[in-house]
Amino acid sequence: LENCAKKPTKLELKSPKSKPKSCLPASDSTPTTSRQPVPSSVAKSRQS
């Protein structure tokens, strides 16, 4: 799930359907922010 924790690229933001199915919940209509349980502080530490 490490790859799913990354912020979506500009292309992915334009085409949400292009995201890997493995990263999508049962309802793929859920916004990216609400389906990301990783806190912003943790996400920043992962990127650095």
C-alpha cells in the first residue's frame, strides 16, 4: 500500500479511473482525501 499513500499525480487527478484498482476502495467514487487514512505528518516523513 506504499504506492497508494503517495499523492496522486496531475494526470491521476484528471483521470481518477486511471488509478490502480488495488488502491481503490469498494466505492471508487470516494474522494482521495477521505480514503487516505495516513496522517499528513506520516505522509511527509515517507516522501522525505
